[in-house]
Amino acid sequence: MELFLISKIIFVIGVVIALYAVVRNLDIIRIILIYWKDLILRK
């Protein structure tokens, strides 16, 4: 039972870290897409 609880806690921490990494990367991806759009449209 203890092992199940510990594995569940580790899983939740991993999900939180993964979501944080995705949110940080979405900001970077958005900046890159805006740069390419400006480069293509020559604004």
C-alpha cells in the first residue's frame, strides 16, 4: 500500500513538471511562429 501511495505522488509531481515545461515551451513556440510570419510577409 505504501509503495502505491509513493508511486502515485511521484506520478503527480511528474505531471505537474511536464505541464510546466509545456507551458514554458508554448511561449517560445509562439514567439518563433510570430517571427516566421513576419519574415514571410515582410512586415
